[in-house]
Amino acid sequence: MFKNILREVVENTDGAVAGILMGFDGITVDSYVDEASGIDMETVGSEYSQVLTQIKQAAELLEMGRAREVAVQAEKMTTVMRLINDEYFVALAMQPTGNFGKARFLLRMQAPKLLENLT
């Protein structure tokens, strides 16, 4: 179920190459990677899980409410991460020229389906 949702997001976002559903503990629930990309999405997700944990804590300490979404734009890859709940997040890796807005939209639309299947 999760892989189908991740594949749908990747295949419907121009420039997307991989998606992952992961716990903040760094354990992968499921992933989908375009084999031609060569991306190790589990490593990407694991590293960003630590950063997301700190962002969540900072937002709460600053009384800004819950963090919902984080994006990192690097030279070779843009990663959009959507927090599903206190335990899980979904991330989409894409080329820097990919459709960032569509990535955000599709992750936001699919987050409830992912959450529903996690519980």
C-alpha cells in the first residue's frame, strides 16, 4: 500500500526520483526509488530524520505550533519532507529543476492516506 502511494507521488511529480515513508527513529516503513537515479533514499531519510527531530523541537520550544513541512534545496537534489504525525514523515527527493509546488501538493494530499494505513 505505502509503496503504491510513494510511486504515485514520484511518477506524478516532474523531476522526482524517490520517495520514502520513515519513522523519526530512522527506520524505513517503505520506499520507492527510480532505479536509474542511483539514490540511496534510506540513507537520505535517516540523515534527515535527525534534522526533522530538531526542527520539531525548535518549533515547539518557540511556540510556533507543530512543524508540518521542511524542504532542503541543495545543488544536486531537493528534498521535500512532510510530517505525518509525531512518529512518521514522508520525503520526496527530486532534481533541483523538478516541480517543487507539485511535490508539496501531492505530499499534502497523500499524507492522510499514509496516516490512515499506519494506524
